[in-house]
Amino acid sequence: MSQNESSPLKSSSSSLQVFSMMSLSPSLGSSYPWLKELKSEERGLYLIHLLLTCANHVATGSLENANIALEQISELASPDGDTMQRIAAYFTEALADRILKTWPGLHKAINSTRVVDLVSEQALVRRLFFEVFPFLKAAFLLVNQAIIEAMEGEKVVHVIDLDAAEPMQWIALIRGLSARPEGPPHLRITGIHVRKEVLDQMGHRLSEEAEKLDIPFQFNPVVGELEDLDVERLHVKTGEAVAISSVLRLHSLLAYDDEPLRKKLPLALKNSNGIHLQRALQMSRNTLGELLEKDTVNGYSPSPDSASSSPLSSPVSPKVDTFLTALRGLLPKLVVITEQDSNHNGSTLMERLLESLHSYAALFDCLESTVSRASSERLKLEKMLFGNEIKNIISCEGAERKERHEKLEKWIQRLDSAGFCNVPLSYYGMLQAKTLLQGYNCDGYKMKDENGCVMICWQDRPMFSVSAWRCRNSL
């Protein structure tokens, strides 16, 4: 983003106070010509006001008013405009999809002819994400160095990849292990993926690299969903030193614990969507960015601490807990987990909208600062990755809502309960990752060490966490 173009998320909120007084009356007409006269900063502020207003109408079932808000947003939002216009376009689509689900027949009919190969689409956008952003590259450096150091002196190493989608990570590991002073170990990599051809391709590439470097190597493909995994299929053998890597995967397991917990929610929490809008619009002194981060006057804070009083916020998640306990039973020497460090698993629509609006604004700002608005890769990333994630967070409920990113604090509690203890990440690995981030010629990418875990940040906002774990001595 150019220096002379201010972000709506960091602008004064005095205009928002005015916008909150405006009527969303249909008498304004379908074209709302006055909206076109708004300046960039005013437009951004008003878009945020409209999104909050629309979400509140959706949450309370006031669909006619939600429709009026959507009509106004559509006059201002654009998938190829400035940062706020782009973000608003995808949040609008998500809110509209949630409304359509009120009529399941209509929603199914509209989407009945849509042919999408979700697995192939996910592979494409993940590759784009890997190439455009440094987040995964930095995470892979940290993960690989942690494995190399943990496996020092081991003669047989078994690495288990819980989402085997990116062969470049393990090609780099093979090269790192080949340079060991004591010589390379016998290496076995088990990859888990829903698509056999993805695993076949990975196995072929890794086998080629291992053969070229004369490393004894075996690839064990496991086709299937992670939530259905039988650990017996991992074929862990006596004498193997096991390392487990999970990159952006564990959070999806939280979807399978949603319904039992939702049934236990008190009525007051189930009906609390509307109060967040009132809190959001009552800010007078702070910036809008501070509003989304913390409303100190009203006590709402979308920080990790804000959800501590919510019944859903405590890390009670039987599916994840059972899965982690099963991994603990493999007695791995190291487990390394990379997750998006966001709080997108709130119990109410308004909570999730405020949290995701803030975190995706940071991702969109990354692109605005580093990639041309006309870039086709940028448009694909925003639509096929971020847009689909936003839609899942906002539009879906129950087991259908897979994008349940949570903060590092939650994962620390879960792993501790499952019998793991934290292992500080390698100082050398952190130096490698920091050098990588500095090589992007953009001072927005940063890294923070938090008690041995690493936060990869955009500006001062943590975006992804990387943490390493080992089994405690006793179960």
C-alpha cells in the first residue's frame, strides 16, 4: 500500500459515528448515487459500518434489512479495487451465501451446476500462497531445522506429514540430512492426503532427490482424510526415530466437536450476535483498527484473552484431543505444528466476522504492499483461497465449518493435556527464517520468539505460529 494512501483500518472513526446514524432505507433507490462520491477513506469506513450492520441483520434474521445493506455494499465493494473494497467483496459474498442457506432448496439449486474440483483448486492456491508469501517458506525452514537437530545421531528416521501437499519442504530436508557429518540416516516419509495422485507425485519427486544424493529412502503414502486416520496405517516400526509435522491442518478437526458443544451453550450466548454491533459502533476516541482489536469501553476484545469466558473458548475438543493422544502413543521424538494464529472459531457470527475482518485485512494488506492490483495470481489467491476461507468462516456452521483457526495459546493447552511438552525452536532455524523474511525487501514481514515458539508476523500482527513438542516422560 502506498504511503499516501491510508488504510481504512487505521483511520479516525469520527466518520464512522456519522455513518452509524445513516438510514439504510430502501427509499434511497437502487443505485445510491451518493455512495460514488465518497472519498477512499470514507468509503472504507462506510464499508466496515455496512458489513457490521449487515452481519447483525443476518444474525438476528432481519433479512430485508440485510438485503438493503448488501445492495449498498455492492455499490462500493470490488474484487479488483483497493484493499477495503476487495475485502468487502468477499465478506459480502459470504454473508449473502449465509442468507441463501436460509432456503436450502434455493441454495442447492443455485449451486447445482457448479463444477469445482476442490482438491485440485486447493493444490493450486496453496502453491500460489507458497510462492507469493514467505510464511510457509519460513515455517518449513523452522520445521526442517528442528527435525534435523532432534534427529542428530539417529540412523533410522521416520517423518510423518499430516498434510502431504508440498514436496519442496521434504526435498529441503533430504538435502539437509545428506549434509550431516555422520552421514545421512535411512529416511522414511509417510504422507497423508485425500488424493492418491498428489501422493504419487510427491513420492516420485522425493525418491528422485534421495537417489540423486544417495540417501536410503522410502515413501509411504496414506490416502484418506486426516479425521479418519488409523495410526496403524502409519506403520511405525521399532527402532525408528519419529518426527511428525502438521502444517495448517489440525484446526479442521475442531469442526467435529462443534455440535455437542453448541447444544450446551446458554441461551444468552446463542443470542448475543447483536450486542457486538452496538459495541463496535460506540467507539469515539480510538482508531477503527483499535476498535477491531479491542473495545476497551465495552469490554469486547477479539484478542486471545477475549474468548476466555466463552464456553466454546476453552480447548475442550474430544476429536482433537483423541487425535493428539493417538499421536502421543507413537512416541514421536518431535512434533512440529504450524497454524494460522487467528481466532476464527467464535460461537457467534459477529464475533467471527470481527476477528476475521481484522486478520484477513492484514493478509490483503500484505498483497497490497507487495503485489500489483492487476496481478492474476493475486486475484486467484484472494478469490480461491482467502475468499473461500472467509465464506467458510462466515457462511457455514457445524461440521461444514472447517476453517476454525485458533491462537497459539489454545494449541499449547491442548498439546500439554495430551502429554506433550514444548521444545524451544532452533536458534539457527530462527536465523534462517529471519534472513528469508528480510530477503523479501519488505519491512512488513517480521518474526517474534514467544517462549520458544515462533510467530511469523505482518507488521506487528502475528499471522502464523510454529511450535515444537516432545513427549513427556510419563503418559
